Amino acid sequence: MPDNYLDRLPERLRKVGAHEEGEIEILTPAPGEAGFGVLYEDKYILLLRDKVRFPEGSIGGYLRILNQSDLKGRSGSVIVPVVGDSMVFIRTFRHAIREWSWELPRGFHEEGLSEEQNARKELQEELGGEVIEIARIGEINANTGLLAGTIGVYRALIREGSLPGVPEDRHESIRGWELVDESRISRFLSEKKVVCGITLAALFLYLDLNEPEKRK
């Protein structure tokens, strides 16, 4: 591990900041000062605790979580699958909340893939179907108070009739999908209690992008 853990991060995540300007300023821990730097690391995430000075001058610690792929500037992908005038949502079990959740397909970035290739891979693993066209439509930060990564948002046009059934023996806990006509989106979100922030943000970007087309 480098003496300065910040050296591992992309430039934008190494910004020190200035507390005098209202920012949370990153400080350099004293030699041997414990409790700062990398607190935990595995093949998926990096948990950091920065030593910081807050705007009013007090000193403390602040946590950040990075995906390992964030170190190379790519966090992951979320995909809005579109079939005709409908979007496809999958039902997946999320360990963190211990509940089934209706979401858009998404996942971490896999090393060696471009962002578009990664989006296609996630889509095939979690849903399937014949992709006619895929395009990046924006990006989101899922939790700016804790997570450092930026997620690419993609729209994927899927050929009608090409969606397969979802096997019951997948490693990922996915149990089915549902085609939702755009006119039913609000009702679907309410009835299914869709609470995934990444899904809701990606959906907003997609609908906002399409709204000018509807006005023509």
C-alpha cells in the first residue's frame, strides 16, 4: 500500500479542498496516526476514512466508499431496456435491505471492458434479449454523501419478442421481469413500491430525454 493512499485515487477524488471556502478539506495524517486511510478492502470495494477539517475549523474523519473500478474512473452501468413503448424492470433480491426490489438492470464495471461493453454484459446477464441499439444518455452519483463513483446510464432498444424467461438457478437472485408501458410508469412505481435510487434517477433521465420527442 502506498504511503499516501490518496495516490491510488483518480485525480478528481484526490481534491484536497479548502475549509475557508466552505469545503471539507482533506488533511494529511501525522506519521503513525491511526484510524485514517484504507479501513477495509476486497475485490469489490475500498472503504476510506479521510482526516478532514470541516468549514468551521474542527478536525475529524469522514468515510468514503469506492468500487475498485472507481480507481480507473469507471464505477458501473445502469440500463433502461426499451421494448416498443415499454420499459423492462427486473425483480431482484437485495441483500443490503433484505427485500425483493423492482429495478433496472445494473452492475459494477468489469475490468477490460469499455463502458458500452459493460452495459451490454450486465443487460445480457440480468435480462437477455436482442439489443438493436444501445446508447449512453447520462450519468448519476448514487449517494454523494458516501459513494464516490459515477454510474453511466444507458438506453437499450430491445427487439420485440426476443426477451427470454428468467432461469430460477441464476447466481444473481433475479426472479422475473415485467414490461411496463410508459403510460403506466407512475402507477407501476407506486404499486410495486420502487425505491431503488439508481433506478429512479436513471428512469428520470430517460423520460426527460424522451419528453421533447413527444412534443413534436
